[in-house]
Amino acid sequence: MSYPTTHQDIGVTLAMYAQAKRVGDPKAASKAFLSIIDELSCRGWFERFPKSLPREVRTFFYVLHADNQINNGGFAQYFFNGHGEHAEEAVKAFKEIGAPKTAATLQFVMLSFPQGKYPKTVDEYDELLEKHGEQLEFLNDENLNQAYGNLGEDVEELIVLYVKKHFDKFGP
């Protein structure tokens, strides 16, 4: 499977995911979903998907990218890699797809930075780490990172349902 390169391709890939889930093929579903995540994880992903895209498509990107980063390496990875730039949008996006606990958890982490100022770039993260290293240890707290994954909200399924609901914004 080639990686999706446009929002229309993502709509098609999500349709493949949904079909694989319907027929009970978790391997195919996972492969379709991971192809989207892989594409979005590449550096410069948002520049390829500008703010001029429909709100629903941007919501999809914010959720998928934040969820992948946090599940893959915890909150430390999300902010260390400079993704705080889109943290506020991700909180709104989690709420929009029906994941309020996930949104609240990310919001809690954002407010837990010294003076409630979370880093939006890699440089800001490095600067915070240099000045307040010990205060950032909470980002590596296993309980916090595990709690994120155990909120009872299936973000993957919620994003698929969201795309189905707004498929006209995604499809070719």
C-alpha cells in the first residue's frame, strides 16, 4: 500500500480501514491505519496539508498526529518533537470527535508546564528543559502516559466514525 498524499487518499484509506474492521481483518485494518499515521509522522506534514483544508480534515490530522505521538512515546515525545505548536488545535479536535477525556488529559498536561506555558517548538522545549529540567519529569511519568491510553475512549474508532460522518469532506 502506498502512503496517502492528499486528503482524498486518506478518505479512501479510511474506507479500506472500515471495510477491514467490518470483515474482521485486524491486520489489514491496522496496516491501513498505520499508513496514514506514517505519512502524518513525516517532518513537515502540516505544510502539505494547509489550513485551507476543510475543518473536518484538519480535525482528523490533529487527532491522528497527537494520538500517534503520545501513544508512541508519551507526552515527552509529543512536546519534544515540537508538536506543541498544534496542541490547542488537538484539544479542540479531540472534543470534536467525541473524546472529551482525551482532550482534558492533553489540556491538563499543557497546563502542567512551568507557568502553564507549554513548548510549541523543539527550541522552546530545549530551553524549558535547560531551565526547568526537574519540573518536566512529569512528562515521563508512566502512570500519566498509561492513563492516556486507558481513558475508555477508542480514539481510532472515534476518528473513523468522524470521517464517515463527514466523508464528503474527505472523499474524492
